[in-house]
Amino acid sequence: AKHDGVLDGSGGDESAAELLATMRRGEGAAAAAAAAASPLARPQPTAEEQLAATARLEALLLVGERDAACEHAMASGLWADALLLSSHMDAETWRAVMVRFASQNLAPGSPLRTLYSLFAGAGTAVFDEDAPAAAPDWRGGAAAAAPPPGGALGARWRSNLAMMLANPTAGDTEVIARLGDQLKVSHGAAHRPRAAAH
């Protein structure tokens, strides 16, 4: 690897693009299987469920119950409504809705789940969120059994790393470094993510 596997920032986007291209070539069959898997963790509401939930949402908003409407939207799986409402409330509410959306709807280890959690400012908590909470989903069913912390994210580390490199966010350097540390312990392969973090 160039520069002893360390990105020092002087190469800018070229170094990151080169690393991404190298990683994509190295993923092989594992990448194809991961790409074919759905990033969704749960089924979406039916049209009838959406109509009923939307009617209740509208009723709550007609009487000025924005907080209750946002909670109802989340509980009913109306995530576009919940995210829109929360974006007109305050930054902390929006972050909480985004984290809840990612943890309840996107599969553990999904690069999309990682990215959305980072957008919400989760930082290294993405490893904790890698396992969904045991709270029931919006249909009342139990949440899926949780993998060990960092397990699912670590299992798809190449895709997660590529997602973070392609979509930089505040705090992602710490996440990349921690991913490298976990891989070093479990696989002895920390040089790739750790190099990208520097």
C-alpha cells in the first residue's frame, strides 16, 4: 500500500477513491451476497395500516399535538412523517427519530443503518446500536435477537467502511479507528480501516 497504508489527507479524494476501488475489487462473492441482501430489518406497513395511521396523525396535528403526532408516526411506521415533523421541532428530536428509524428498520450491520446513525451524530455508538433493542416493533412483534456488539457491523466491515469513506460525517474517523481495532482483535486485519481513519 502507498504511504505504508496510511491516508494522510494530502492526496484528498484521490486516495480515498483509490482505497474504495481496491476494496471493491477485493470483496468478491461476499460483496455480491451482501449487495443482494435487503438492508431492511422489518416489513413496511400495509396501505390500510398507513391510511388509518395517517388519519390519526392528521387528527393529532389538527389539535397542535406535534410531539404526540411524531411519536405516533414512529410507532405506526410512518417514518417520512416522523422525520419531517421532527425536523421542524428541534435538533435533538430529529436525531432521536433518525436513530430510532435506523435501529428499528434497517438490518444490523447494514451500511445504510451505519450511515444514518452517523448522520444523527451517533459516533462510536453505532457499535452499540448494531444490536437492535428488544422493544417491540411498530406492529407489536418482538425485535430480532441481537448479535454481539459490533458483530454484524464487523461482519460487513468492507461495505460499512466504503459507506463511511464515500459519505464523510462528523465523528466517522473515530468509528473507522474503532472498527479497525475490533478487526485487529478478531481477525488481525486492522490495517485497512485504521489506515483509512488517519
